[in-house]
Amino acid sequence: LPVGELYKSGLRAASNRRIALSYAAAMAARSDVVIKGLFLSLWAIQSGREMGFSSGESMTKFGTIIAIMYIVSFLSSPLFGWFIDKVDRLTAMCVALVTAATGYLSMGMVTSPLDMNMIPYMIVLTLGTGWMVKAQMALIGQEAPVRERGSVISMAQFFGALGILIFTAVGGRLFDAWGPWAPFVLAGGYQSLLLIAAIAIRLTTERADFTAAPATARKS
């Protein structure tokens, strides 16, 4: 099909509120990974300079915390994947949003990412980031109409890329203007709004409410 028809197909699928939520969640899920990777490192370097460390020394010290975060992600991923298969995938999205919003908003209480006492906050942040990606992918995979699955999933990735652009551009300015915690609180606030929407959709829709036959399916 022409590219224009593929874009229309992806947008048309948003009449399913679960798919629309998945598009919005993709903006958070994809940008979360970038926000965590980019702004935590900058924060560690900035905090290290205040302590008298060079950039290299700061990243060396921060490397221990990064290792802990990766171990947590590695161990928790299979468990959350098992959980996704046991519940409605929108329920899994709600759990992921609660965890992610908590983790990102709690960064406003972090004094320094180099402080080992801040590891519990980093762990919740890591869980929320990983679970958001998995929940969003599982939800869009379940809800996408079979005959338009490729264009719908691709549209979700488009919104993910858009989220990266928006949150890094706005978050970077807030990092300089308000403080290193600001990009995280921005993401946490957005995830809190998504959580409200996800709960409302979960309570008012059944699984897969895409009732209109896709145009391509009708032509077939």
C-alpha cells in the first residue's frame, strides 16, 4: 500500500482506545530509556564536580549503581513477562505506569545519583522503565488488527520517536533551568496522567474494542 494509506491505517486504529493509549504510552516508554540514560549520566557528572571529582571519576563511581540497575532489570524482566501473560494486558500497563510514575516522580527526592543511599529510588526507576516498554509492546501486539498489524505497530514506534524528541528537548531545558531532577519529574507527571486514562479505559472497555472493520480488510 502507499505510504499515505499506511499512515492513515495506523491513525485510524486509534479509534480503539487501547491502541490510542498504547500510542501515548509509547511516547513515555521510549523516552524513558533515553531520559534515564542521558540525564542520569549528566546528573552524576554534575554532582561529581560538586564533590571535587573529575567527569571520569564521577562515571566510574556511578558505574557501580548502573551495574546494580542492570542486574535488577535482568532479573525482573522474565517475572514481569510472566505477569503480562497472566492478566489483561491493560492491567499490566496500569501496574507498569504506577511503578514508572513512582520511580520518576521520586527522583525529585534524590540528592545525588552517586549516593549509595539513593539506590532504592534507582531500582524503582529501573523497574518502571523496563516494565513500561514491555507493557506497551504487549498491549499494541494484542490490540492491533491482524490485517493492519504492521502499520499499527510502526505507528506506535513513530509516537515513541516523537516522545524522545519532545522529552529530551523539553527535559534538557528544564535540567538547566530547574535542576537535574526536572526531566524525570516531567516524565513522571506525564505517566501519572496516562495512569488515570489507563484505569478509566480498563474499567469501561472489554479486551479488544476495535469493532470497525479495517478498510483493507473490507476490500479483501
